[in-house]
Amino acid sequence: MKKILEINDLKMIAKKNLPKMFYDYVDSGSYTESTYRDNENDFNKIKIRQRVGRDISSSKLEKTILGKKYKLPFGFSPCGMGGMLYPDGEILVAKACEENNIPYILSTMSICSIEQVAKETNNPFWFQLYVMKDKNFVENIIKRASDAKCYALVLTLDLPILAQRHKDIRNELSAPPRLTLNNILQIIQKPKWCFKMLSTSNRSFGNILGHVKGVDDLSSIVKWTDGQFDAGLSWDYVKWIRRLWKGPLILKGILDEGDVKIANNLDIQGIIISNHGGRQLDGTLSSIMALKNLKNKVNSNIEIFFDGGVRSGKDIVKALSLGAKGIFMGRPYLYGLGAFGQKGVEKVIEILIKELNTTLLLAGETDVNNLDQDNLY
Ligand SMILES: Cc1cc2nc3c(=O)[nH]c(=O)nc-3n(C[C@H](O)[C@H](O)[C@H](O)COP(=O)(O)O)c2cc1C
């Protein structure tokens, strides 16, 4: 682990460890992947001011998010299929987040279920919900999240239909993998991964399997899920969810000023400025450019969160300076998980803390809560 110095090191190890279909699932965007690339590259267009001659002998990284004190100003975004990268992956990520007191958002499309993650942790995680046509399923899963004491509900709005990721189609991706010749060839090249995966029975979508009538095997789950994303999604749906969920409600996938204007008039507590990590509308704005546009447009009673393209502590400093209250990441922790399980996720957090702290201090600041536009050129 000593030679692992940056997120990219863990990415390379995950690539070596994982069957191609699962590595590709993480390291891909939709269609030409231009938005996926822009998310990372556009951070380079923003420059941090270097201030000297200030007392930087201590630093403060804590942040209060949605009324709860967290140790760090960042957390982990909801990502499907973590449990296919490492056995019981989502439980391990939740444990790493709990140990570091940072927020973790569990995905609807996780392999481990809400109940399994809740059983293994004490610190309440957040839960992400996709807009689905099956209203019984939605009502039921909101109740399950509430029973599991999830702290906040994150409603993802940027997936009313599924965009295409060419790699997933070429790889015939599913969880668990369908036994096609191509998949068998990919899997047998990673015997260590196969061996590890034998240690768990969690290999399909735990929040869905057994919770929908007639959905109890791979083919029925794939068919049900494909037909569930709701192209009829409207703001009325958000109002309906608001009535069902009593805790903090966050809308994920806001990118445009027109949508911020609508969100400003809803009873919500936060938005996540996000383009789904470049996995949905290819050709749209990078997340960081959207944050730049929107930072002064969101009502002060709504907290601004951000994800997309964050790969280092300096990116966190930039997004905080642009007005985000909490910075989230998807791929970095998935790379850590695919590389070394829980230890890999902890390594990601350790790397980010060091980079964040050094960047903050060299910018002449000592408290993440003081960062603002003045820290940028
Ligand atoms: C492999 C993978 C799976 C994802 N699954 C979900 C999901 O189930 N729900 C969701 O709202 N977003 C999902 N996302 C998007 C992330 O929540 C987040 O918006 C994105 O990863 C941020 O970009 P980053 O990976 O550059 O940090 C997924 C992203 C990845 C990479």
C-alpha cells in the first residue's frame, strides 16, 4: 500500500483485479464519453489562488451537512453493483464511511440490500431512489429505508430513460454475469476474483430480488428493471415522494438553471449538481461548469452538493470554493473497492484527506468552511 499515492494507482489495480465487464462498467460513460471526460478535464480550467505569509499551523476539515456533523466535507455517491467488484462491497464501503464519519449514499441498484447494510453499521447512511413505475415497490422501499433509519433520501432525476454505454452492451453485462462464452472467458482470467466471490451469496440486486412479486431470478429481474425507469417522470412525482419521506430529501441530477428555479419552490433540503458521472446525457455540461453557473441561483435554505470528476483533494477545494457544501464521488471509491475491498476504500479516503489538507493550507486557508470564490482566480 505504501506505493499507492493517488486515486489513479487504485484504478490501475482494480483494472488488473476485475473481470473486464465489471471494470468497464465503472470506467465508462454514455455514447462518445465526452461528458465523462469533461467532468475530469474541466477541473483544470479552474485555478486556486496561492496565498502566503499566513499562519497555517492547524486545519479544520469538518463540515455540518443537513444538520449533521461530518468529519470531512466529502462523501460517496450511490453506485449500482458495488457488490460485484468485491464480495459484500456495499457493506464494506458503508463501514469505511462509518469509520471516517462521512456520508455514504446506498444505491437502489446495490447488490447488498438496505437491511444488510443497516445490520452491519450503526451510523445512518443515505439512500438513493430511482424513479420507478411500480408505485408499490417505491412506497415499500421508502418504508424500508425509513425502518433502516436512513438519514436522507436522494431522488435521482436524470435517469427517466437509460442512455447507452457501448462497453456494457459489448460485454453483455448483468449481475450475476450471464454465462455466455465471452463472459466465461472474461471471468476465468480472474481466478482470484472468482474465488473471493464464492464467499458470498450476494450476487444480484438485493433491494429488488424477493421484494417484487414474480421477480426472483436473473432474467425476471433484468426484464422488470428494464421496464421500470419512468419516462413519464414529472415534478409531480417529486411532490409525491415528498409526502412519503419524512426526512431530508435531496434531488440528484440537477444541471440547469430552469430546474433550479423549480426545485427552489419545493420542500426539499438539498440538490446534487450532477450529470450521473457522464453516464446519461452525453454532450451536456461538465458538473463543475454547471456548479459555476448555478452557485448563486439556489435558495439559501437548500444545500448544494456536487459530484462528477472529482479525483483529488484539489478538486474538492475547487468545488467547495465554488459554493458546494458537500462533495461526492463515485468512481474513486469503486476503484478502491475493486483493488482491496474495505482497505482500498479506506486508502481512497486517506489519500483524499492528505491532498485536501495540503491544498487547503498551501492556498493559505485553514478551514474548509471559509473557502469561497475568493480562493479561485
Ligand atoms: C458504476 C457506476 C454506477 C452508478 N450507479 C448509480 C446509481 O445506481 N444511482 C445513481 O443515482 N447514480 C449512479 N451513478 C452515478 C454516481 O452516483 C455519480 O453521480 C457519479 O459517479 C459521479 O461521478 P464520478 O464517478 O466521476 O465521481 C453511478 C456511477 C457509476 C460510475
